[in-house]
Amino acid sequence: MAKKNELIKGSIDSLLLCVIVQQPIYGYQIIKELEKRSQGYFKFKEGTLYPALHRLEKAGLIRGEWQTLPNGRQRRYYHITENGLNILAAKRGQWLDFLTAMNLIIQPVPK
Amino acid sequence: MAKKNELIKGSIDSLLLCVIVQQPIYGYQIIKELEKRSQGYFKFKEGTLYPALHRLEKAGLIRGEWQTLPNGRQRRYYHITENGLNILAAKRGQWLDFLTAMNLIIQPVPK
DNA sequence: GCATAACACCTAGTATCACTATGCACAATA
DNA sequence: TATTGTGCATAGTGATACTAGGTGTTATGC
């Protein structure tokens, strides 16, 4: 059964923060942005993204604000909070640690 | 509240296969081996390891065999199967892909 | 001698979380 | 006109790593 990639689990929060930290951005655009930047690797579904955004907002790492477009439609723009910045820095460190540990085990493609 | 590291999810199978592929080894020793090789980063609990081993065995990626030690005690040694070798190769590739994608997003520690 | 840690296996229950599927609403395109 | 794209949202599901507990033996510390 092996899902496509269980590795992704636990990485979403970091990915979202990485995108949001660069500019206020709304949900739908985040999906597009992550797909573009990862050269098509990350293709999150709305069912994955929105709950994650709500989680992050509830945790105080990001803050969302509704904005009304000229045509009357609404978008919810997220920006990162002070706390979010700290957590993002920590998460980058965690990623490096994890990466290092994984490579110590998985790399040895002795051959 | 942000578990220590959700990134680990999805990586266990690969880690186990990486260790088992090098030598027949038993559960308890796998924990020690992963901790040693990762310089203390990976410290899996039995409650994580044994179900994972059973899962891999059920999937046909590894095979376990009970061995009786001179003192009469028993250990279950696991070795990798042909299918396990293939999956391991695939998982190594998946790891590289994931790694690449993650770095494209997370790396930009501009500054 | 006795208690604690280490060895070595196991399971049940829980929480998390990314997924599928679905819904609403409007705009643009085919 | 029908489909695709934009933009938000939730309910339900499945996978999985965790906590917490259990069994029994051996080695170490006090």
C-alpha cells in the first residue's frame, strides 16, 4: 500500500512558514507557489492545506486577514507572526538535524 | 504542541531496511544500531520498532527467524528479502527526491 | 542480598495528520 | 453550455508513531 510518500508528513508546517515568511499570501496561491518552487514535487490538496493553515493560525504562528478584491471577492491573506519567525528558525534547524541523521543511515549506498 | 519531530514519520521503514540489508540483526539491536549510526539522533522505542518490523515482514520485505542462544534465550533475527531489496532501492530514490524538493523550499536561508 | 538497569520480545490504546471526497460560489474558457 | 480554474471550507478515513503497559531473564550497583 505504501502511500506515495509518508516522508512529507511533518514537513508541511515548515513549508508553509517558508512561503508565508516571504510575503503575505493566500491559501490557494501557496499551493501553486510550493508546486512551482519544488519543480512540481509538492502538490498539496486543499484538504491538506486549509486545515494546516488553521492549525498554524490557532498556534499563533501566522495570522490571516480577509481582503476584498476590486471585484468583490474575498481572499484570506496570511502573514507570519513574531512567534512564527522563531518557530520557523527552529524548524529549519530541525530539518538540518534530521537531514544529517538520515544521511548517516541512508547514504551508505556502499555498492 | 509540535511533537519533537514529525519528520521522522515515514522514514522508519527505510531506516530499518538500511540496517537489515547489511546483516541479519534482531530488533533490540536495531534500536542500538540506529542510535549509534545517527550519533544519538534516532532513539526508537520498542513500541515503535516491533510493530514496524511486523509490518515489514507481513509486506514480505524482510523475514524473521528465531534463533536460540547458547544460554537458551531466543532472539528473532531479520534478514532482507529480494522484494525488500527492490523496495529499499526505491525508497532511497524517494528520499533523494524528497530531500531535493525540501531543500528547494527550505534552504533559501537568504542572508 | 536486593534493587535497579539492561536485555529482548510483545500488544493495546491514543493522537496526529495528510489524504479523499465533497460542498459552496463565481469567473473564464472551450 | 459545460468544463476548468479560482478560492474557501469541512467531514470522514487510514496510516502510523507514540505512550504505557506486560512478560521474563541477566548483569550491575549499593
